[in-house]
Amino acid sequence: MSEDELDTEEGRSPYTLQQDDDETRHAFWADTVADQVEARVADQQSGSNSDSNSDPDEDAPEIVIKGGISPSGVPHLGNVNEILRGYFVAEVLRERGHEVRQVFTADDRDPLRKLPRTLCDLDGDLVDLGDVDAGALGRNLGHPYTDIPDPFGCCDSYGDHFSTIIQDSADAVDVPIEMVSTTELYADGTFDDVTRHALANRDRARDVLSEYQDKVDEEYIPFNPICEECGKITETVTGVTLEPEEGDLPTVDYRCTDMDAGDRTIDGCGHEGTATIREGKMPWRFEWPGQWGVLDVDFEPFGKDHAEGSWPSGDDVARNVLDIEPPVPMVYEWFTLDGEPFSSSEGNVILVSDVLELLEPEVLRYFFAKDPSRARDFSIERLDQLVDEFDRFEATYFGEVEEATEDEQDFADRVYPLVVEDPREERIRLPYTFAAVLGMTDDPDLREEIARREGHIPDDAPDWAVEQALARVERARNWARRTENEFDYELKRTEIPDHEFDAETEDALAELADFIEAGHDPEEIQGEIYETAKRNDVDIGEFFGAGYRLFFDEEQGPKLGPFLAKVDQEFVVARLRRER
């Protein structure tokens, strides 16, 4: 389905950022979205005020931004997409004087349809299913997440455990979200009116949904009760009572039947019973737009998987079944992890807590501040490139990049104050790979001494800036260890390792020292290592071994030329000459 086809007489395309019209062009995508949110709020206000004498300025409503997730698998970095995309729009609206509430729904009354291979504890450690109480999950297939015991035994339920990790992830990047449990929306009656409305208009609901799902038949009812006998969710409703005795809730009659769960079937128990509208849930294609209504949602970002299926049906259901005005939508592109899709089952995941051991929160926020309509890769292997990119972005904001383009400057001027809470020009950022080199020694005083000697820390730098700069060293060291790259070695700085070289090798080392002292790039140094060995009739393998012995007291190591180019030159030259 094309973007044009998604525009209906009443509905709108979710491709908010790709539409080409006469709207004001902004340096930051969140300003574009905020314009549309303000327009939606203004339209609603004008409609509500047309029948009253209220002052629109006095009745300015709170703007609600929403994200959501179903508690399955591991809550990883990819799940933060909606949180941070929503956050930037929220911050722009707050700048414009609006009260903004950012909520994140956990669709925790959904049934558990399959066992995850990997779980995550509250400390951010990934564990295999066999390392926890797997039976707590296996015995509860088909049950709502909030009715399933936490396999770690630390939270009220499996659903609550998952939500706690999401909340912790948002807290870690300083995004103030309000977690909302869908289970609680049913249990406390918040969903009563919208559920009653869906059941009262079930014929219309059936007609609308049949445009999107083939399995909708004449018996379809938009409610899935929880079986009082076995606790599983069933999709077979046999009757609806909307007008019970005074004070009672509407009910549905049901039969507990089998549930399709991908490549398997979850057996129903066959029980026949009656459930109130608080003892079950609406199917997701009704529950999602129902959330828009009960939470008064004005904006919701979502992944492109929803753009051509869930969004069109949600928009249609909201307008033509539930009488709800849909929020401003925004599709964001997925991003990959080291070139592969995020996958809990395949082990290709990284948690927010893991990422923040490798880089500063503001660098991660910067990653999500970039254009959501473009696919990107979050590469752990090449994390230094992202950090370098952030450092340039920051320097651009402070006017320190003379060759910055107009677009770069405009983006930095607009976005940097939203990424860094307290911009301070005196800040110091050690180049990430240089920080990784410093991480090859454990001595904090020596790290600072080298950083100062190499000119990365000015003599008059304030203490807070020095502390912030050196904190990057531990993060870069963690990166080296995680990726096992060329910096994952212990650099022997304090004393020269024991060695015994012949005269030819010593001459070759001296020549290499002179070459490096003259100033050359990494690949030139790598090439010179070969040429120096040849000129002095030294076996090339033995010459590399001599280098590894001098710097690491090892027989093997990283690609030597690029590595030596990244270490402070004075130390490299002195060590090759065996002076220190």
C-alpha cells in the first residue's frame, strides 16, 4: 500500500515526516511533528469551545504523547525508539509553553503465546530460560502477562517485571515517562465505556475490521474474556448482555476454546462461563485506538511494521466504530544492531544499561535525535564513529567547527540543548579511541598525565570537566573488552618488558621510531614496519613480535601500525628506542 493510498477521506497517512507540502521547514523533525500536534489540539479546542463561552487560553489542555509495547522477549535498545522519539516532541511542545504528559503503555493483558528463549533480570543481565523458573511461564501459556508469576521472583508478575525494565531504561536516559498498565485500565474501569461502546456497535466493528482481517466472520465479537476456570484468554464469545441489572457491569458469555499461537495451538479447557467487561480484553486492533480515547492521546510514534496494517485499521476503528479522533501519527524506521535485526531468540540484542556502560547518555540521545525516517545501524564494533560524530555535533554547537555546513550548524543549534541538559562550553571530550588507549592502563593518575601531555586537557580546565573527560576512559575500555578490538590489551607503560633483540632488530626499531616521530598516518606506519624489517634483513613476523613484546609483553597483538598511530607519539617513540 502506498502513502497516497493510506490517505483516506477522513484518515491520514502516518508518514508524517515524508509528506511534501507547504508546511514550515524545520532543522529538527520534532518541530515538524509539534506543529501538527498543535494544529490537532487547536482543532479540537475550537470544536469544543464552539458550544461554550469558555476562554480557549484558560482551557489549554494537557498534551498527551504515547508509546507502547507488549511484554515479550527482552526489552532492548530498539524498544527505546518510541520513548526517545516521543520525548523530543514532548520537549519541543514544552518549550512552546504546553503542559505535556508522556505515557508508555504496557499491553500486559495480552496472552503469553510462546516461551521466550532469553530473559533479562532487573540488573540488565541476559539469562537463558533454563536459568530461571521456566515453569512459571510454561504452565501459563495463554494467560495474561500480569497473571503469570515473575520467573525471577522479584516482581508481582512477569508483566510487571518487563515494565520495570522499560521504566528503568527511560530513567537511564532521563526521559520522564509514566508507565500505564493496560491490565489496570480494565481493572479500574477506565476502559468500561469504550469496551461497552465497541460491544454495542459490534456489527459495525465487524464490518470495519473485516476490511483488514480475513478471519472476521459473522460470529465475531470484539472482546476476549479470561476463562474463570483455567485463566486463559479465549476468543469465543457466545453472547453479550449490555443492560444488566442496575449497578452491574455488561457481561459476555463465552466458551474456552483453543488459541492459535503462530506454529502451535494453545488448548482451551472447554469451560463455558460469563465474564464482565473488566474480566478480559478487547482485541488489539480495538484496544489500541481505545487507548487513544481513554488516555486522550495527541501523538504516537510507531515502527513501520504498523504503518500499513495496524495504523489504517486503528484509524478506521477509532473514527467509525469508537467515535475517537486518532492522534497525530509518525512512522519511524527500524534500526539494526551491527547490521542485523534485533532478535532476542538469536541473541542479537543490547540493553540500554549495556549501552550506557560504553558511551554517555547524551550520545545515545543524539543517536535518536537524528531523522527517524531513515534506517540506521547501531554498530557496537564501530561505536567510536558514533561518538566522534556526537563530538563534532557538540563542537559545532559551540562554534568550534569552521567547516560546518549550514545544515549542520542549524541542526546543532536547535537540537544540542535538547540532547545535553546543561550545555557548558568548558566541557572536555577525549577522542574515543584515545580514551580507549588510556584505558589500556589502570593508573588513573597516569591517564590524566598522558591526556594533559597530549593537549587534551588544558591546564586551566575546571575539575568537573576533567572528571567528565576521564569518565569516558572507562566507557571506552568497556567497549574494547566487549568487542575484543585492538585496545583490548594491557599496555605496559610504567616499565619496559623484559626483551632480548639482536642488533638488526634494534636498528630496525630505531628507524621505525624516527619514521613515527616525523609524523605519518596509520597505514603509512603499517607499511613502514614491513619496509624497515626488509631493509634490516629482519624476519617480518619476528619484527612484529618485537613490537608486541615492547608494548604488551605478548607475542601477538592488534594491527600494529594503526595502533601505534593512536597512542601518544612521545611514548611510542621512546618505547621503540627502549628509553622508557
